[in-house]
Amino acid sequence: MTSTSSVGGSDSQNSATQSFNSQGATPYGGSPQPDAVAGTTLSIPSATAGLDFTHAVAPGETVDSLAARYNIDANAIRAANPDLLQAASGSFDFTSSLPELQDAVKDVQPWAGVSLDIPAANPRMVMEHTVMPGETIESIAKDYAIKATDLRQANLSSLALQAMLTTPPSIESGPGSIGTIDTSKLTGVQLTAAETYNKYGLAIEGLANAAGIKVKDVLGIIIQETGGTIDPNARMTIRFEAHKFAGFIDPAQQAEFDQHFTYNHAISYKGQKFNATGDPDDWHSLHPTGTAKDQDINWDAFNYAYGMDPEAAAASISMGPGQVMGFNHDKVGYASADAMYQSLKDNAYNQFASMTQLIGATPKMKKDLNNGDYDAFAKLYNGGISGYGENVKNYAQAFEDVVNAMTPIDPAVATRP
């Protein structure tokens, strides 16, 4: 980990914004949509008229897996085969009476990344709002000066569909609007950028678009911070900053702090140590390597600090691939640092969303990044560690070079059996 910002990172470093109304539930876990039946032959629509072909469904294959294989929209397959798909189990009964439907969603809050219809007095002026991390029906209604009940009423179907699902939006979305990148001839950072896009591109595009920044730059930051190694199921990457914690705790806790934490008061982000036992000989460096190898000691320190003061502890860590500090919680849509921590700790999508939202919510940072002034961006985002901005620039350029070298093809034709 390399961030050093007091804003973004720690003191040392087409769109995934899906609409339930138009995209179904598959990006969010489970699928109430009709699915493929083994042994049937489905028509696979092509972007080129007259080039449609068929596919014999094998056991275990689904509409979504076929869509990924042929790089087309799953709903296009469903539309082409209305009589050959079976209804999925567990579908929500949208024939329920209105009171029953309203009751089913009365406590449901929208996931970050989905789109809600914002009702207006004039039906022709209905807008869409992309839900950001930490937002609720009530907070969104307040922002648009409408009643929460009216907002919930305008999105009954979407919320009802969400109510039956258990998995939030996933960062593992697959490639975005340019399709799958052929990596067979790529090496080095170009390969890393392409592989990252192929696995997470759709989600990254949605987050970048929502923040008003470029996909290549988001990829550049991700590669700089993670090396392209992302495990959505792994423990969230954090960096605990002892000097920040010292500034957030109650003065009455100073003696306990001194027994377990220390740092260089002249250069605060250096010399940070943690002592789990209080034994004078049990001090350990918090950031001995500045890499993922430091995670155990950082989590030990954070967990102890969390026991002292949850809010102060959460405000003192940088979180996720973008290493966004908890004290930035308000900029990324959370009422508190602890609420941000609870939302991000087990959700890779929200971790990435916090990074893009922070940039989008910081005008100068956003302007510098969009203008290609990577050093100025780095100074705001992570304190301007030497080489950080240049690395982000080079990684972003590597992805752009790959995209510019791509040969446009019809994916359905290219992957036809």
C-alpha cells in the first residue's frame, strides 16, 4: 500500500449502474427471469441481421452463461426464445395486491449502483437517480424534495425484486461496453489492465460514469493500488493510521493510547507502532513493508482501537483497493466512519464505489484527473508520494493503447461454434 493522502488514500498512499426495471436481477445475484432448459435448442441472436445461430443447451448452462459466452445481452436471448425457457424458482409474485406489495418493500433500502425513478408532479419530468453508497429512500427523497412514500411507490417493482435477493451488486461483472479484450498477445501492464477490465469492466464503467471520470483512470488507480490482484472474497485491505486515531479519541483515553500505540510526532506517518499486550518489549511496526504483508498487524491494531472507540478507529483506517480514509465518510455518502466501515468491509463493490465517489465529490481532484494532471491528482489523493501520479498515468495509458489497437468484430460471429 502506498497512499499518503489526508483526502483519498491513507496517510502513507455502458454502465454497472443497473436498473432493475430494465436489466432484471442477474447482476445482483439470483434470477427471477426464465432460464434455459438442458436439451433444448435456443436461438442466439446476432448483431448482424441474418447471422443468428442456434445453441443446444447442455446441463448446467443458463441464459446468463450463454450470454457471457457469446458476449450478448441475456435479455436478447430471452426475447428470442419466449417459449423455450422455464420459469425460475422463487420468483416474486408481482400479481400480489398493491397493499401486499407495499408491505413487502416497506423496509427495503435500495442497493448502491441501482437506478430509481424519481417521480415529479409532471409525469413527463420523471428522472432517474443512481443510488450511491450509504443513501436511503429517505435521504434520496429529501434531496429531491419529495415524499419517501412517493419514491417507494414509484419503485415498487424494483424494490420488491430486490427484497427476494440476497446478494448486492458484484464487482465481478465481466467486461464492459467494448467487450472482452483478447489478451493472447499482451504482456506486462497491458495484460494486467486488459485482464482487470475483462473481469470487472462493466462495474468499473458504471462507477466511473457515475463519478464523471474516465474508465482508464479508474483502472490506472486500481492497478497502482492492487497490482491488478483483486479477490472480492478476501479480507478488506486496510491501513491503520495511529496518529489519526490519536486525534480522534477522547483525551481521557490518552493513557491507554500511549500504552498500545506510538508514532513519530515530527513526521506523523512514520514510526507507527502497535503494542497488543502493553509489555514494554512488545512493540511492532504497523507498516514494516508498506505492502499486503502488513495486513495482520494493521488488523490487530484496528481491532484493538475499535474496542476503544469504534468511530475513531474506523475514521483512522484507509479502506479497500482505493484506500479511502474513513474520515471521508461524508464525501462517499455515509453518515459516519463506522457506517462506511460496516458497508465496505465485506463488499468489494462498495469498496470500489467509495474510491470513485470520493474523486467525483472532490472537484479539484476530479478536474486534475480528467485533465490528465496525474501529479496534481496524486497530491490531493494520496499526498503526492513520489512516482504515484506517473504510475497511474502509465497504467491508464497502457489500457488506452490496448483499446486503440483492438479490431472491431461482431462478437456473435467471432465466437460461433
